Amino acid sequence: MQTSRGRSAGLGLAVVSALAYGGSGVAAKPLIQAGLDPLHVVWLRVAGAALVLLPVAWRHRALVARRPALLVGFGLLGVAGVQACYFAAISRIPVGVALLIEYLGPALLLGWVRFVQRRPVSRAAAVGVVLAVGGLACVVEVWSGLGFDALGLVFAFGAACCQVGYFVLADHGSGGDRPADPVGVITYGLLVGAAVVTVVARPWGMDWAVLAGSAEMDRTRVPAVLLLAWIVLIATVAAYLTGVLAVRRLSPQVAGVVACLEAVVAIVLAWVLLGEKLSLPQTVGGAVVLLGAFIAQSSTPKAPAPEPVARGEGVPAAAERELSGGSRPA
């Protein structure tokens, strides 16, 4: 009974996490269109979340001495890199398209496992990669010579590549006799990311007056500070923490299924709140991308092997349990 309750609670937390993550781009894009630079929005998101989580950072302060390289790498790739590339992408292409391209992360990570780490991957995982790439071709409408801004597509692909670093570092963080606490790693990742983005974005030159005004969501004016509060408190702090707690209670396969809701939520919200609609081929392609990502995430080896075999996002099960909640962190 206790196990059943734990799984039910984990499922609920995973759904909340997917809903929270899915709304980040929809809330950020109006701020960018109102005049904020994408990097400034990234800085506001990361620095705001880091400030909220300062008490957590103090609790896990021993991590700074124990795993400094992990914290710096996680902050650079898993926080600053992913966020900057994703927000730069949605400033040029639809939110749903950017997030679907980011879902190539699991496929790219399988490539890392197979060709860099030289570990075998299951046939089902390879099929998932092929499906994800084929679906992506429909999403970006390659038959029309790429129907979207090329630089926006490059930024979205960059977010997928940074996501690979996120999962690789998650693997390192879960190893050893004393694995790093995922909440602590995420918190210090946000602090490091905030420091890096501060240097790059130079927020002292930001147009702060935008935050005192309003932004437009499909011809509806919304207070900019309300959108910022959503990005910081819901789409970052709540999303990260509920995602970590959910994965601790669920199997990687179930977490991977629920994580696919993130893309669905983002696409639906972008349609309803921003008026961004996908064509029929894009919708079909998006479904194929999600199917491919799910197969790549949930496939397991046919027979036991002496070394871990790629599955999930290509990350060993320990890392999946500790630091991933599916495709993160948009």
C-alpha cells in the first residue's frame, strides 16, 4: 500500500513538473517580444531561481568542496547553455518547434554513448532515434527548404546538445561512494549559471522598464512581472524540485512517458495563449518525435550485460533516478 501511494504521489509530481516546465517558453516569449533580450530573460530566470534556492545552497554547501567540477559543468551546460539556447530559439521560431527539436537530446545522447563511450545500445533505442529524426524533418518542413528561421533552428539544436551535457554530468554526479544530492547539484547549477549569464548578458544594460509594463499574449495584455514570477517560481523552482522528487518515486520508463507531456503542454499553451498553430504535417511529425524520444528513453537491453547498456535518455539508471525527469530542462 505504501509503495502504491508513493508511485501515485510520484506520478502526480511528474505531471506537475511537466506542466510547469511546459509553460516556460510561453511565458518568456511575450517578454522577449516586449523588448527584453533573450539573454536577459535567461538571466532573470536563472538568477531569480538561484536567489529563491539560496537556503538550499547553504544546506548543501559541502558539495562545493566535494564536487566543484560537477557543479561548474552543470551550471555551464545544464543551466546556462540549455536556457540561453532555448530562449534564443523561441525568439525566432515557434515555442513548440523549439521544444520538439530539443527532444533530439535523447537521440544525441545515445550517439554519445555508442560512439564516444563505445557502449552498445539496444535496437529499439536506435529505432527511436530514427523516428525522432524523421519526425523532426516534418516539424521543420524540410520539403519547403526549412520553413523557419535557420538561426532559430541552430539555437534549438544547441539546446539539445547542451541537454546531452546535462545528462552526462548527471551520470557522473550519481556515481562514487557518496553520490551528489540532486537537489544540491541543481541549486548550485543555478548559482553557477547565474554567474555565467551575468557576465555574458550584462543585465545592468537591460531595459528594466519592460518589467514595469505589460506584454502581449495573442492580443491580450499581461503584466510583465506576473510572467516573470511564473518563469522563476513555477517554470524553474517548482519544476526542477517536483521533477527530482517524482523520479525518486517512479521508474525511469514511467518518468519518460510523463515527461513527454512537457512538449504537449508547451504546444497547446503556445496555440491557446500565443496563437502559434502547427500544420497537420508538423503535428504528425511532432507526435513521431515524441514517440521516438519515448522509445529511446524506455528501451532496455535484451539480455544482461557486464556493463550498463544505454537506455532511458542514454543515461544509466542511477543517473535517471537521481537527476532526470525526462527531457529537461527547458
